[in-house]
Amino acid sequence: MQRFTLSEKLAVRDEMLLLNDKVWPEFMLHWECKEWFHLFSTFSSFQVVLMEEEELIAFGHTIPFYWEGSIEHIPDNLNALIGMAAEARKNSMKPNVLLALAVCVSPDHNGRGLSSEVLKLMKEIGGKHEISTLIVPVRPTLKAKYPLIPISDYSKWTREDGLPFDPWLRIHRRLGAEVFKTGDESMVIKGSVNEWEAWTKMKMYQTGNYIIEGALNPVEIDMEKNTGVYTDPCIWVRYAIDPNNKQ
């Protein structure tokens, strides 16, 4: 297995985009983020790539930004944080926080622990850039089975062994992360009723909250306004990064 940053392997960009489309529910692909292009240009050295025999098997998106004050008070909205990162770079501000935006593993390579390898490489990248903290807005794997449970409650669920109930959160805990807060609106996705019907393959006949596959919360449909709004929650975790991290 080979480990790269996107800046070292620019030719893999299109493969990253294709894999991204495979691993997320359709409606998640319609989140609007005007600053996302920075990941593939300005911050290409912060995008991590795992390959095997020239095949892309996993990747992770991160973006560095500067935050003054308690980490608990950072905005939950990912659009805002990405904008802060772009502004910090524009003003030559030295970043002190690395934000993980996504970990994507090829479905053909699930079960190999690649998500852990991506997280370790993220920490290594942070260390090389003398960044002391990695934060992750965890999108819990099994929360979609419990869309009516508030994320703040779900984040506290544990197994008999004391580890988190959610398997993705469990991976973070085992790698040394700690939960520091939850967020109700890390992403907001809006569309017309027709768009939501197309994205979900569901017919929506009246105003109300709809439970859809892959969504962590219900989608709020308003027939009179012809709108559907979904807010994606998250569980925020943080890692301390050793500047000499060589994992």
C-alpha cells in the first residue's frame, strides 16, 4: 500500500471524485460549498491518498485553519470552517487546527482497516505542518437507523465494554480521539420537492418530516414553499498531534 498527498499524485483527482460519488447517499452530493475547490488546489498537500497497484483504495480530505480560543467554540457549520481556512491562507495566517472533512474507502476494500490508516496519515500530515490539533466532525455510521434520536443523546450510547455504540466513533476512540461536543447542523442541504423525490426515489405527498435512507435526521418537506431541508448532525472529536508524528 502506497501513501501520498494529492499534491504528489495529482492524476488521481478524478478517481477521488468518482469514489466520492459512490460512497455517499445521493442527497449528500447536493450539499453546496463554494469553497470546496480549494481542497484540490490551494490545499492539495492536505488531501491524503492510499493506493495499491495504481488503484485508489481510500482517501481523506482535510483543511487547515487558524482558531483563537477554545476549540469547543468553533462553528459547527463546515461551510463556515472551509471559508475560514481559505481566509487564513489568504492572510498568511499560520494554521493551528486541522479539520478532517471526509474519509472515503472503496467499497471493494472495506473491512481492511483503511479508515484508520487514513486517520493516521491525517495526523502525520498535521504534524509535518506543525499543527497541534486534528478535529473531526464524525458522521456516525449507525445513526441513520435512529433518525429520531437527537445526536447529543446518540453520542453517549455505549456498549457493555464501555466503548461507543457507534462503530465509526469506536474507531476514533481506539485511535485516541475524545468527543468534545456535538453539532446539529454541520451541513444543510436544500432542494425542491421534486429534487428530493429524485434524490431519494420517494414520492412525497404532503408537508411533514420524512425518514429517508442514509439520512441521520428526517428531511423537512414544505409543499406550499416547495422546499425540502435536511440538516446533517455530527459528533465532534479531537486528536492531539505530536509535531514529530511519524505514524
